[in-house]
Amino acid sequence: EQRTKFFQQALGLARSMGDVLRQAIALSMLGWDQRDPRLGRERWQEASVLLRQAGSWRYLAQTLGILGFTVLSNGNLESAQEFLDEAYEVNQQINNTEIEFVLTGKGILCMLRGEYEPARLFLQKNINDQKEMGNRMGVLWGLARLAQVALREGSVAEAHQILLHVIEDFQADQNKNGLTFTLDKMASLHVLTGKPEIAAHLIGWSDATRKEIGDPRPRIEQVDLDRDIASIKAKIGSSAFEAAYDSGQGMTLDGAVALALGERKQA
């Protein structure tokens, strides 16, 4: 990928000059390449060591927040807790309020541990921050995460209401990353409300779209989805699941959204 090559060159140049800060920035940018999550994590960890050396606390806080969030997405809760806690502390020390990854990461971590009230508080704080900054996309993602907590908690009506709003906005922006996440959650909701075939269609569309845009489902999300798939198969059988899933893979974005919002029956 062109972007990765560019930052590898930048890293080589910064190393040859002995420029610690620029090395760290190049490594941070390379960390975003998650085709190999282990390598991505190593790059971010090396960057955080160099940022401490350089005394660049703002960049350090950002890097630790992203590192914690990514490690969490890959299922390593203990490491994520350490990175997110340190990021939170550094941000407090430098009085930095732009901490979207830290608040979201802490919220998800609480959710995974069944601590729903603190999870909601962290996510709501982030939503409020994003609103203040005028970051509409940040608000939408924050609400999508809040719907995820509501769903886990069993507050199905609340989750449904939030998802309807967020899905419509992601559709207006043609934001496929946002739609794969939220349609996964809508599939979970349909499993809970006894509509397994609709759920299977949505999962099929999400899998096909994730492949198309190169956005693999994070491990902690895949665990939830595998549970949903097992539940669907238990209700309607494997062959009916496969048929609905395959049909979902061929759906258009607008068709998948219409189905998720309950605007038409599945084909």
C-alpha cells in the first residue's frame, strides 16, 4: 500500500537523522496498518517509548489511547486496561480534552465486564465532547456504541431507537464502515426479537461489504456475531441460514438499510 511505503521511508529517514519525535510519528502512522495486528501493536508500543523519550505528552496520550482501543478490539482486555488507564492519566496531567479513543475504549471495556452504568457514563461523556467540538461523525459513532451497550444490557427498545437514527445518518453519508457496524448490531437485535432470517440477511450484507472495503470485523465483535449465527441456525436450521446469508451478500446498500429499518420484507 502506497501510504505504508511512504511512512516506512519517513521512518528510515528519521532514523538516519536520529530524530526521535519524527521516528515516533512515522511508527504511529504505520501502526494504523492493521493487516498484521501484532506488527501494528509493536509499532505503536515502540512509538510510545520514543514519545516518552521526546517528552511529547500529547502525542503519547493519543498513541496510548489508540493502542488501548485497538488491543481491546483484538480481545486483549488486560493490556487494553493498562494502556487506556495510562492514556487517561497523561491526558489529565496535560489537561487534554480530546480523548475519544480513551473514553470509548473505557466504555467498551466496562461493557464487556458487564458494568453497564460506568460504560454508559464514559460513552455519554464522549458523545457530549464530540457535540461540543461539532464532530458529527464522532457523535454518530458514540451513539452506535451506546446502542451496543443498551443491546447487551437488554434494553432492546432503546437500542432500536438509537440504531434507527444512526443508520439513517450513516446511509445519508454513504458511510460503509459505520453501516457494517450498525447493521451487525441490528442483526443482533433481530435475533433477540425473533426475526432470525432478517438477521441472516444483514450479516451476509455486512460480511460482503467488509470484504469489499477491507474492514475486517474486530475479534470482540466477531465473537458476538458467531453467537448470533449459532442462535439463528438453532432456530431456522443451517440451510435456511445459508440461503438468507447468501441472499444478503447480494443486497445493495440501500436494500440492506431498508431491510434493517423494517421498510420491506426480505427477498
